[in-house]
Amino acid sequence: MTAAKTTPEDIDAELAELDAAAAAAKAERDRVAARAAAIRCAGDAARQAATVAELRRRYATVPKAAREARDAAHDALMAIASAPKLDVDKLRTAFILRQERDAECATGIALLLDEADPLPPSGPLGAVRRRPPASQPRYDTETWSAFLDNTIQQSALRAAARKRSARATELEQIGDTAEQQTREQAARSADGHLAVDQPETMLERFNRIADKRVTPEVVAADMEANPDGTDEKAHRAVLRRRVLEELMADERDQDVDDS
């Protein structure tokens, strides 16, 4: 059996050995901890770089795709809204799709990229710089009821415009017919005792009198007195026809007197 170390020298030596072992263990621990920290730092840097690269890619592609999808849905919606016959069910389905595509434009990628990869400060005061959102909602405040009301109103206005255009075309055709009737009436009046060019002279007489009577002021007054929704051209055609009817009535009276 070995005798216990009881002398001060023995105890000091044993303590020195324990201190040396503790120092070696601490050094090993510090070395392992430093290696682990380096690994973690490298991993964090790699993850950060990968995150920034992905956010940059998304910032360059996702907003553009979202805008294009939203614009395509909007064009399809407006095509249905402007159709001659309004289909409310199709209009509502297209409206919902447009709103969904519009909401997808709120990607928030610019904010995420600013946090992960801030831009250098600007100016002498170091003002914070932000990336533009690249895409954002455009129709998020528009409601279905408001859109439907506006669509119905616009549809009614287009229908009224088509009717006015058809009426103007009809009146223009009436004017052309009236001119032809003037020529024919002049030809009948000139039969046997007027010069060959008398029909043209009759037409010139009609144009001269009509131009003198149907002035812009007269047309404006007629539009105010008879607001039927037709345009200035249509009112002018009606007034010129009245002049023609008066001239033709005078010609008929003259024929009666001559007989």
C-alpha cells in the first residue's frame, strides 16, 4: 500500500498537476469553441449570401410577373365590361380574378431586400435609402358595387352614342335624298321652258338659302330648344331639310299658279 502524500511539497505538486490539466482543458475548450464559431459564422454568411441572392432574383422577376398578370386580368375584365351585351356573371368572375391578381402585386420583396441587403446611405447626413416597391396594388380600393354601377353607366352611354350615330347617319341619308329630290323637282320645273342647267341652279338656290338660314347660332338655338341627344350635325340636317320642304312647297304653289 502506497503511503499518502501528506507533506506540503507533495500537495503543492499535486495541485500544480491539477492546474496544468485544467489549463489544458480550457485551452482545448477555447479551441473547439473558436472552431464552432468559425463554422457558424461561415454558415451564417453563406445563408445570408444565398438569401440576398434569392431576394434579388425575386425583386427582379416577381413584381414584373405580378404586374403583367394583373394587367392581363384587367384587360379581360374591361373587354367584358365594354361588350354590347353585358353579362353580369362573367363580369363578376373577371372582377374577382382581377382583384386577386392585383393583391398579388403587394409582394413586399423590396422591404425584405432592404432589411437583408441595405443600400448605402445617401447624402452627407447619411439618409436611409429604400428600394422602390416595383409593384403595388392599383385597384385595392375599388368595390364590386361601384365597378358594376360605373360599368352599367358607361354601357348606357355607349348605347346612347350608338343611337345618336345611327340617327345622324339616317339624317345624313335624308339630306342626300333631299338633295336628289331638289334636282328632280328642278328638272320637272325646267321641263320644256327652262335652260338645261336649271336643275343645278335650283340646287344652288337651295344651298344658298339653307346656308343663309341655318347658321351656327340657329343650330345652337335649335339644340337648346330640342335636346333630343343628337349632335350638331344632326340638328343642322333637320333644319336644312325644313328649308328644302319650304322651297319645294313654293315650287308646287308656283306650278299651281302657272296652270
